[in-house]
Amino acid sequence: MEESNKRLYEAASRITAALADGLRGVVLERGHESSLVMDELLRKSGLTRVIKKWAHENIVVYYINVNMLRDYCLYRECGGKPIHEKDVCLRECINSRYAELVKAIKNTLKETASNANGL
């Protein structure tokens, strides 16, 4: 296995393990090779809009963009609801769709890492 592909696979494993543990993100040291590999993995997987990056001083945080899910729920699921029901609808929709989103992220990362490894 090529070294760069191995690093992509390890980055994918790190994110999927964090998601499996119920975490909504991963914190890495800024400028460290692992953050550069994470950027490459997200770019190759097409998840840069779903998993966002926030950098501050010496840390980088990669987290699930819940706003994207919120917008989906607001316009697709709760848009026609009366104003007094929207908050409850939005909360329920995000909670129910979040697990689906996490599963899709895990599958996409595994597939990207496997394709990079030539499996």
C-alpha cells in the first residue's frame, strides 16, 4: 500500500471512529501532516460542504455541518408547517436525519479510502 494512500485510509478511520463514538468532529494540530491528509481526504471524497473545517491558532477542527442539514429540514420537511410548529419539526427532523447523514459520511469515507488504496 502506497504511503499517501495509507495516510488517507488512517484519516478516514479516524473520522469514522469519532462518528461511531457519537462525536460530531475531530480536533487536530494545525500544520501537522494529519490535518493536510484530512484536507485531501475530504476533497477527494467530495465532503467539503458536509464536513467543515475551522482553524484557530494551533488547532484545526473538522465538524459536521449541521446548518446544511438544518436548511434541508427547514425547506423540505418543515416549510409548510405553521410558525408555532416549525421549531419542533426542525428539531425532530435534524435528530432523525443526523443518523442518516453520519452513515452516508462513513460510507463515503470508506469508499474513498478503499479506492485510494486500490482495493
